[in-house]
Amino acid sequence: CTNVFHHLSLSLEEAEGSFDDFTRSYMSYGVQRQANNSLMFREWAPGAQALFLTGDFNDWNSTSHPYTKKEYGKWELYLPPKRNKAPAIEHETKLKHQHTRPKRPRSLRIYEAHVGIASPAEEIATYTNFTLNVLPKIKDLGYNCVQLMAIMEHAYYGSFGYQVTNFFAASSRFGTPEDLKRLVDTAHSLGITVLLDVVHSHASSNTADGLNKFDGTDSCFFHSGPRGHHLQWGSRLFNYQSWEVLRFLLSNLRWWMEEYRFDGFRFDGVSSMLYHHHGIAMSFSGGYSEYFGMQVDEDSIIHLMLSNHILHTLYPDCITIAEDVSGMPGLCKPVKNGGLGFDYRLNMAVPDKWIQILKELKDEEWDMGNIIYTLTNRRKGEGSIGYAESHDQALVGDKSLAFWLMDKEMYTNMSSLIPMTPVIDRGIQLHKMIRLLMLHRLWGIGSLAFMGNEFGHPDWLDFPRKGNGESYQYARRQYNLLDPDNNLRYTQLYAFDRDMNLTEDKYGWLASQKKDKVIVFERANVMFVFNFHPSNSYSDYRIAAGPNGKYRIKLDSDAEQYGGHGRLDTDTEFFTVQEPFKGVNDQCPCMILLCFIHF
């Protein structure tokens, strides 16, 4: 693949002048305004016999404005300005970005979000609502990155944005292009990096409003025959070997970076791209034979190498994340070293591990060593994003972490005006501990949280469809649960999520005790102690410490403002002792997380 990549790179530069020119093809294709306000339309449709432009500018006459056929399958149409010299089709985008991109975060804390569900109302929410009401929450919570889903135009709302029909359009159901630009610009003003959930792994099979059969053939942008169809998703698969498909997709990345000022991308469906079998019915064990063989789609790999090479060359601070469940070696190695060039991969095995634990094991059966192994099971030096749950776990048919822990009691027993039931008590304590262990990156490079789950959102996610009577009841996030007047414990979970994000820095493992169900590790001057035992509390518990001296509790998940029991005095000082086992004696109640600082 590396040799083919280098050969293709050289060929592109020789034929197109440079990567910069090639990836700016969006400035010559589509609709381009000329100096005299005329419009030039250019399309690639090699199989078409004739092309026509129609719209309200010509009273929807389907044959009055034909394109002229050019070489290499290209078509052009010149549309002169109106008599008053105005363009025949007005350009309505006026907004200019006011704020520069933030510096690339040293470590990512990603807030995964969908604009349409970002409101308690049973409706499709807007870019403006997100800008005014959600971005301030993201800033308050301490997340430094927002990942926006379902932005690329898609006809079917229930597809979660993964059946793209127009790659060069922001979804109009949420508002105007200016509204989205204002959202990104506002995020930048708050120091928040913005990632686009980009879908280049497949496209909608729609023909009326999508790319499918764009030129009347089965193979314009896609592979012909069975190879061009994803049987599980019912969508079309790109022909990454095609020069013009590369132009289209690479220009698309550049367009989103330039036109909307996104800071990077989360590439969806990378596992499907990497293999001819698309990962369907595959259980990857980590054996290298699974990654190197005829089942690997080299065209896709080279396309991903090109994407990362171009993005990181033209935008050194650009962030790229791969959604890959297979564990492909070299996924996050630089392209110059023979890798695919991603900065991070999603650690998709971790949420499955938590679901398996909560579903199958009693608290007494939790194996701390097995948990640690899953959290740290990645190749040395590989960037990874850890999370306990994402949008996948929120979808109907699955359960959120909070619902696995507290189930139906979330609907009746979350009032802070009544004593906690055992189920709510256990659920709140474990929710805080698991989220800090995962979302605060204490085991890895970056973290991710799906919107609403930071405060234990009680409901699953179900978009309007025939099966639910086209209801929006579960296609929303109930931020209203955080209203102080409601006196609900969701506010305590929100407060903990916000405060835990203040303790972010590098990490280092110290120890885990299987029998005691205690995990301990240290980052900089902060020591973290997790007691997952359901009933055993410990006094004078000895922990190996780094620097000698005094330690004091900085963050206590058992504090009453976080829905805890307030069993510890946070002003207590803990001292190291010089013994063969150098450590500090502390108190460690059950179901608790403690953060100690050295001073």
C-alpha cells in the first residue's frame, strides 16, 4: 500500500499541479460565481447522454438550459447574469467567521452531539438552539471538543445522518448554512474545537436526491455490481480507485475545513472501508492474518492515507479519528511511517465490556485486573478515545449506562427530596466512578461522552418512524431535568461531571487490588483511588505513593453535592510513611472515588 500511495501521490501532483489545487476542486466544480456575476456550472457525469439545469430561475423548464459536454466526462453550463447584473441565482451566504480556530487540545474531551435532538421539546432542534443553549453547557462542563453528527445532508432523519444524499451541503432541517457557521464560530470563541462526523464509507442509495445513478449508470461514483452495494446498510460503496471519486471526496474534506471552519473529522465506518467483507459477521481476535490478506481493500486504505496526509499537511492541527472495531495495525501511525495517518481510533471494545459486566456479573464478581486490561488494551503509542457509552448505546434496543445501573427507578426515585433507594444509591455512585475512569482519560489519550449521558439521561434514543407513530418523544435530550426547581439528582451527576473535568493531565499506573476491588493510579500530583467494592469500606488503607509528604482530598465522589453520603472530611490530611512499602494511609469507604493532591 505504501508504494502505491507514493506513486498515486506523485501522479496527482504531476497531473493537477499540487495537492492544494486538487483538493480545491470544489472551487471549480458545482456552481461557481464569475467576476461579472455570471454562474458557471460544472459536473462530472461520464455516462450521461445529456444534462439539463432546471429551477425557479427558468420556471422549472426541464430542457431550456442544457449543459455542454467536455472531455473526461465533464459537463459545463454558463448562466449569464440578470439584466440588472445580479446573478441569475442569488448567493445568500453573508456571514464571515470572527474567531480563529482554537489551538489543538493537548488531550481531547469530546462531547458527541446531534443538533436535532438537542432540546427537551418534541421537535427537530436547530443550529441556533444548539449555539445558544448547548454550547454554554459544553463549556461549563469542561469539554474542549464537540463532535457534531448528522450535519451532512441526508433525506431520512432516522438514519442518524449516516445515509448522506448531499456531501456538499449542511442539513437544512436544522437551519441555514449561516446558522451552522455561527455555531462553529461561537464554539471557537469559547475555545471549543469542532469535529465533523464525516461519512465517506458509503452513500445513500437514493437516486432522486443522491449520488446513486447520478449519470444514469450504476458506476458513476461507485463500484458496479455487488461490490458497489453494502448489503447490511442498503447503501452504495465508493470506488476509491477512481481519480474523480478521489477528487470528489478529498475536495469534500477541504470544503468542510474551509467553508465551515471545522477543526477535524471523525471518520465513520472505517472498519467497513478496510475490508471487502466490511467487518460483517467478523469477530476480530487480533491475529495479523486478519489484517493482511486478500480480504483487505487496498484502494480504501490508500484513500484514507491520502485523506490523512492531505489534511495533516495542509492543516497541521487537524484532528482525525477512526471508527474502527477491528484494531487494524498502523491505523494511527503517521503516513510517512507506513501507517494510515489517523490521530486516534475509538476504543469500541470498552463500552461492550461495561455492558457485559453490568449485565452478567454481580458487584462481588467484578475483576479489577480484567477491567484494567480492557481499558489499556491498545498498541503502544496508539492514540485512542475511550468512552463508557456513545450514541450507539443510546439507541433504542440498548440501554444507557445510567439505565443499566438504575433501570425503571430512574422514573420514580430520582428526587433529591426523598432518601435514595439502594438501587439509586448504587447507580449514582457507580455512574460517577465509571465515567471518571473512562471520560477523564485516566487510562488513555482522549475521552468521549454522548450528549445528556453526563447527567444520566434516563431515556433511550428513537427517531420518528412508522413503528413509533412518527413520535419525537424519544428523539430529544431532556436538559430540563437539570432545572434546580425540579429537585432531581441529575443535577448532582452534572455537577460531578463538570468538576471531574478540572483534574485533567497525564497519567501513570500504580496498582490494582483484585480482592479489595480497588484501583489506584497517579497523574502528575493527583492520586486517584477507586473502591468498587459493593460493601467493604477500608480504614488505614495503605497505597503506594509517589512524592513523600502530605496529601489532601481534592475530589470526593461521595460528597453530598454529587449525590453521595458525605462520609469523609475533605479537610483531613494524609501523610506518607517510610516503609519497604512506601505509601500513604487513607480512609476508603465502599463505592467511592477519591482524588488526592500532594502539597
